[in-house]
Amino acid sequence: MPQGATRQSTGTRRGRSLSISRGSDKGSGIGSDKGSGRQLFRRLTQLYVGLLLYGASAALMVRAGLGLDPWDVFHQGISERSGLSIGTVTIIAGAAVLLLWWPMRERPGLGTVSNVFLVGLSMDATLWLLPHVDALTYRVPLLLSGVVLNGAATGLYISARFGPGPRDGLMTGLHKITGRSIRLVRTGIEVVVLLTGILLGGSAGVGTVLYALAIGPLAQFFLRVFALPDSAGTGEGSRVVARGGEPEGTMLRG
């Protein structure tokens, strides 16, 4: 479900981002109701377009067959063993991770719940539409397109500010419980799911490395492109989301 960039002082940044986001959602008294309605419509559009594109980007990487991001290596491994589609496994895994939020007192949002279902459904639908390819001349462009599209999808859905993905909440929850840094917790989670996925038969390769190196800069760029201004129209909300949302959002699915 969608994975890394700047990690230090994430907690401070995240706090500022959430603080401003909540204030702008309620309105500052300057913007009109009509303006607020337009912004809500844009936020909802960005959320759902972003989630659908995230699933499509993951499907492109699957069809490329050159390696997946850590969570999809895990999903693919379970899919190979169970006979379930990788999209179905993604949905089940997202729901299972969301259940872990309860003891950690994390609060899901509309984006969290939508993430659980839409990414997997979009992934399966895109795989159904895309033919299998064997030639490297097709597989490499599929991989590159998947990684870039994933960055764009990450920017879209995080900028909408409707809550983190299930796996992001797991990361921040463990961070609060253990007191360990976001960087360490996130790395630990991804190493565990990657190794487990490989053992189950998931595909790790050059695409996994490319994704790890490229997704942070791509997410940062697209967060700035798609960030929304606050309700007062000052643009401050956009700048904070672009700075503060990116470290956690790249693990979209999460």
C-alpha cells in the first residue's frame, strides 16, 4: 500500500502538519462556505484518485517482474502460497494491520479505511487489464512507470489529509510504544516483511532497490505539486503538508 524520505524530527513535523491541517479543515473564518466546499471536493478527489493510482502503480511493478516494494513482496509471497489474488491479499493484510491499531490507540481516518479496500481492488483490476509481457524492452518501462506513478499517487493521497494508511499507523504506533525513532521502526518493519515475502516466494530484485532509492524524492516532489492551500488561501497548509507529510506517507499501504 503505497515508502521513505527525510526521517529526522518527523514527530515534530508531523505534529505541526496535523495541527495546521485540522485548523484549515474547520476553516479560519476568512474563506467562504463555497470555497470550503470546493476544497473538500478537491481533497476527496485527490484521496480517491491517489488510492486508485497507487493500486495501478503496484500492478505495473508486478507485471514488470523485476522486483516489488517490500510490502508487495510480502503480499505476492502470500498470494503464491494461498492462491488468492495479490489484490485480495493486500486488502486482507491491510485490514489485519488496521486491527493492530486498537491496542496502540491509533485513530483511523476516511483515508485509512478507503486505503484498505481501494488499493487492492485497483491492483487486481489493473492486473486483469494488463497483459503478461516477457521482453525486457517492455518490462523496464513498466517498472519505471510504476515507480513514478507510485510517487504521484503518494503525493495525491497524502496531500488530501484524510488520515494515514494502515501501515503508516502501525509504524507511528510502534514508534510511540517503543520510543524508538521512526527511521528505526520503519526500517525494522520493512526488513521483516521483505524477508518474510522472499521466503514465501515473493519477487525482490532491481525494482525493489530502485523503489527504495527513488520513492522518497518522488514523493517529496509530488507532495509539493499536489499540496492544498489552507482555507484562508495563504498556502501555509500546503507548505507544511509538503514538508511534514512525506516521511510517513511513502509507506502508503500503506
